[in-house]
Amino acid sequence: MIVRSRPIRWVTVALLALTMAMFVPVTRPAEARTGTYRLAILQVSYVDSTDHAYSQTQLQAAGGELSTYFGQLSNGQLNLQVSVYSAPLTASWQTRAHYWTGTGDDLVQHAVTAAAGSGLQLSGLDGVIVLSPGAGGDFTIDPQEVHAGGVTQRVQTSFDFEGCGGDCGTSGGPTPGPSHVWWNGWAHEIGHQLEIADGTVLGGNWNGHPGGYSSGYDLMDSGYPDSESVYGLSQPEIGTKTVFPGWLPPSKVGSDPAPSTGLPVSREYDLAPISVASSSTPYLQGLKLPIARGVYLTVEARQRVRADSYSVGPGIFDEGILLHSVSEMSDPPVRPIDSCDYVGSGGCVRDRTDSRWADCQSGGTTVATSHPYCWPYALFHVGDTYTDSADNITVRVTGHDTGTGTYHVVVTRSVMTGHPQLSITPWQTAPMHTWETRDIWVDSSCNGYGVYRYGTYPAPDANVGQGNGDDPCVGHPNRVYARIHNVGTAPAEHVVLDFKASDPLGTGVGPDTGWRGIGSVSEATFPALAAIPAGGYADVYVEWTPDVDPSRIPDATSFSFHSCIRVDVARAPGETSDAEHQAQENFEYFQAQTDSGGGSGFAPRSAQVIQRSIHLANAYDKSDPNPRLFYITTSGTLPDGAEWRVADGQSRILLQNGEVRDVPVTVTLPAGLPAGRTYQLDVAAGTVFTATDPAIPDHGTAPQTHSEYRDVGGVVIDVDTVKPSSVTLAGTQYQSGDLVADGRLTPGLAGQIVTVDYLSPDGVQYSHQVQVQSGGVFTDKFSPPKTQVGKWRLRAIWQGTSSVSSAVTTVDAVVTPTG
């Protein structure tokens, strides 16, 4: 069940301000969870549902089996400690329907409270499984904050069911261990918990199911319990799309590059099964055959040992060589290379139109009892060959040593044809790991082009605005920049980029719609796009003048609103993947003003309370007339003493189809915070839906499905602590018609740029950028067109710095003519 996914559906929001403020980059190395992970299984009884399939003794035994399994999967790096508690919900209203078909309350908290009576201690707990009687689709959601015994703990959370439901095939079949508990699907959900806990599944970097649920040979896809793949157990080359990186030692994964010149090159390898303990074998356990940056094939051996020995569910269907095609930034990143599409005739059976369809309806759990062309398909065996003519790769399985358990593989590679590969870094990737990308930024005219409120990155990116660069200035020109890279091996020609803004501004992005084009660029406007060399990049921009309805802005004088910018890159001639062709930049920010006292710290006058709303909409599937239950989760880096409350404390919200509801958000900041700091509150909403497995044939009366939880919206609310500022402005119109604006900026920051708007009698705006002089004073002269007769108005805008607030004068400052 997917834990997080690319946020293509969004919770619409209206926040106090437009920009995401600058903060210090935080590098999160891709590392799988090691050491101890403490998991509690809470066996829930509802007041009307108390019949359990398993006893507490059975569940304790199953916990030991799960611990052994994850120890094998992690090569002994993870110590999964499982405890089991009874969690009876006995109030008359605590029915199964109350939690699963109605508005419900917080099932997780109620289960924790009930389990505390059975001895549950929250301190040091990493995750919980809320285990319900009966059948249902298992799923994992974002971490929850729970309370018991005076302890507050943030725990990873899964919802599992004792009955088989749709996850365990035929009821009463073989189970993974002597406990006689069908924990196959639970292991899958524990894997999702570990992905979240390790920080490897991030919004915008969906990787809950690396093969899109199409592989029957991987725990985090549709074959469980079994081992993971080379991709799933090793470090990524780029990005943060990982599963359990590092559980397979890097020394156990070899690389077979293509020759740059000359004749084809063949190399021979002996591969030990990936499920063998790495410390027990001298052989490699996987190969990567690189094609381009983050694009490669993997080769691995699979045998029924240790984590691959659980031949139920069905576990691994076959033994032999497994091949995957990997594009790390694609969605999903892994595509199984099925042997039946390359060996023999007819290809794999995938739909009812195939004449062999009936052969697969009564198939068993191994190739011996089914057919190699039936899902999850046979692996490559001795004598089989895979050929990739596009990239000149051949993989031959030439032998199997039953003594060592190794498979002998010969890889032949020739010189590859070069391909361009365009890339714009998506949000939620290094180094910021937030709802922004370093490859999109704004340069506002209101503080002068080339000047960024939040500074720039260090060299070699010194011209790239850090964070959002600037706050977009409403009603004024802004340059929206994008940096497009060519990470391929040949020039990228005739490159085209489209820029879009959320529509309408001020409410965020709605599902399915909500984008308005703001411009396109090509070689006609930026000649560098005619041919970006391999390894090169180009910086391009469009001009954007945000036009916002003031009624959508909580404080119209601050020009604050929430918005997103999206950049789409057209596929260039010769590209083989468009996985890195889209990125978004999220703008949201509000200022917490501090006192203007001396020293390096500026204590707020008192605790500050910020109240806003997030607009949550059930428009995820407009054709679904049923209500949808949304889970609300929060996290953040707010300072000690800060408090926040979202949705009045609710963790679940039921919305009717098409319903939109304002979800209140309150943030209280303590007194005594220094200026120039950035704090964050991350609010996400997710929902569970039934997904059709894309590559698993319909071997019954209905398509194969699984439950998925996805974050369908999220927003990071940034709080900058800033010293207050003010700007004043006065104007005089002389008999010549010239207008002179005199103003003062406090504090008096010489060298800063203030924008002065001259608003004509008929509403035409003329803008000048003026430099502040010593003492904060500034002055400007404007000679209006002779045709503009009548009373003019003035306005001054200062966009602030990372430690000093922005300021704006009223638009109603009237210029007084003089004789």
C-alpha cells in the first residue's frame, strides 16, 4: 500500500503570505533504518466486533517470526522488536462502522488508550499496527502523535486486519510460520513504516511500491513475504527515491559499464542469491548495467533461502535470474523485465484476449504448478538470453552451481548511442527536502532584478535565488526562472519549457484543474535552448505579473497569498525518458514580528497567535459519489514552547463528494525568539482508495486490487521571525506636472531598493525602483504623460530581508498639487 505519492492532487489552501522563506539546507543521506525498531500490535475489539482470528499467544509468536524475517531482509542490521496488546473499545458508540464508515474519531488514539490498560508504554515506541478483526485492505498512513500515561509519542501507523481479505489469497492456506498467523501483508505495511521512518518516502518522491505493484518478487510490491531487489536494498544514484538503502552492502553490487569505443566487451559473473546473508558469501549479489544518469538495468539471483524461503502468498514464484529496468526519477522507478516477453514465443499473458488466458485461471503458486507465462512469471533460467538492442546489452544465464548456489551470468555490452536527458530537479529533493526546488526561483522587480530577499546559493550557483529567491510582487513584473539541465550523453536540441501558475492565485492548486499558463520559452527567446550540451544547463525565465483579487488575501497591504509555480519540459528529440521533466515551487510564508530592541536577539512583545485556514476538498475522484475519509497529519520544526492545532484536533475528516471545508490552523509562537529564524509546520491530508494492480492479470472474476494510502495534499507553513519595519511616503505635484515622491524606510538600510508606484487618475500604474540613502530616506521624480490630468496616488513597497519585515504604504496616499 503506497505510503506517499507524487502530490498530483492538492489540498487547496489560503495562507497569510506568498513566499517560502529562506532556511538552512539540511542534507538527509539515504539510509535505511538500522538498530532497534519497536513495534506494538494493538489487537482492537469493537463493541460490535469481538471475534478474533488469532489469540494473543499466536500474535506474540508471529511477532517473533516477523523479527526473524526483517533480520534476514536487512542482513542483520535491523532488530524489529514486536510486542502485542489487547485494545478493547467498549463504549456503546465505539462500533466498527463508527470508525470505518462514519465520521469517526481518532481510532489510533483510542486504540493506544485502550492498550495502555494492557500495559502499553509509549516511551521509545517507533510504530503501531492497529489490528482489527475481520477482513479489509491493509494500509499505512503518515506518522501520528499519540498520548498515554503522560507521554506523547510520534509513531508510524498501519491499519491491518486479521482476516485475509484481498491480500492473502485463499483463506486457510499455508502461513509463513508455525504461529499460523497470516502476517504476509503486515510485513508489507511494516516495510512502509520503515520507509517513512527512514525519511526515504517523501512527498513528491513516491516510492512506496518501486515497481508500481507489478513485481511478484519484491516485498514492497506485490510478492510478499519475500526479499527486496538490488534497487530496493542499495543506495540510489540520484534523488531520494529509495526503499531500504544500504541493507545490501555496496561491495556486493557490481557495475558493468558500456565501452566508450571499440568492439563489444563480454564479462562473466557469479552471482549469489540476494537473500543469502552477505557476510556468508564471497560473491557479488547484484549487478548494475548503467545506461544514463540514474538509468540502468539490474541483474540479481533469486533462490528460496532466508527472506525468499516463505513460499506462501506466494513468496517468490520461481528461482533464477531477475532483471529490472530502473529509471530512478520515474514514477514508478522500476519496471520488471519479464522473461516470457523475451524467451520462447507468445509473450506474457496479461489480458483475456490471450488464447492462453484459461491456462492461468487455475495456476498454482510456483512455475512448476502453473505456467511461465502466467503472472508473476518465470525468471530467466540457464540457457536464457535477454537482449536490449536499443542500448546494445545482452545478458546470458550460462550456469548454476548447486554447491555454492551461484548463477553464472555473461554480460555483453557494445558502444551505446548517446541520448540527451533533460532534468529539472523536483521538489522534496536534496539539499532542501522541502516543497520547493532549487531549479525554480523568482526575481522580483520591486527590490531590483538581481537582488534576492533570501540571498543566493554558494558558488557555483551564486546567481540562483535561495529558497524562492524573492517574494513575487503582486501587480508588478517578476522573472520566474528555471534551470534546465542536460544530464545525458548527447546534446539536447530544440528545448521548450512551459511555465504555469496555480489558478486562482490565493487558494492553492485544486484537483485535476487549477493551472494557468504564464509563458513559454524556446530557442527563439533563449538561444541556449537550441542545443544544451551534455552535462550543461541553461537558465531561462518568463515575466509574470501576479494579478490577485484582494478579497483572497488576508492582509491586502502585505500582498500575501499561497501559490504554486510549475514548469513542464517538452520531450527533446532523442530522449528516452521524461521522468525529470516537471517540477513545482511552493510559495507560502508569514512573518512573526519581533521588537526592535538592541542586540542580536529581538524578543517578541508577547506570544503571537497566527490563525489561518486550509481548504480541504473532496474532489479526488469526481465520479465517485461516496464520501471520502481524509487523514490529517502534522509535523514541523517549530521552536520549543510553540503550539499548533490543526482541524480543531481532529485527525480524520469525512467529506461528501464535492464538499469543501475550511480546516482551521492555529500556530502560537512563544516570546523570546531571535530575529532572522525560520520555522515550519507541515500539514498533510491523505486518503485511502482501491487501486487496480497495473501488471497483474485478472485471474478471477474481478481485477486484482490493493488498498493505497496517498497524501493528496500538503503545505509547509513557514514562519520567519523578523524585526519590524515601516515605510512612509509623501508626494508633491508641481505646476510642470512633475511628481516628486519623498519617503523614509525604517530601519534606515542604505542601499536597499524601494518600489514607488504612481497611480494615474484613470488607474494606470507607473513604477520606479529607488535606492534608499543614508538615514533611510529616498526620493524620486516622475514626469507623467500630459494626457493624464487629475489627482494621482502614490504607494511605496519594500520587500524586506530575511531578518526584517516587508512594508508597504496605503494605496490611498493622495498627492497634493501645489501652485
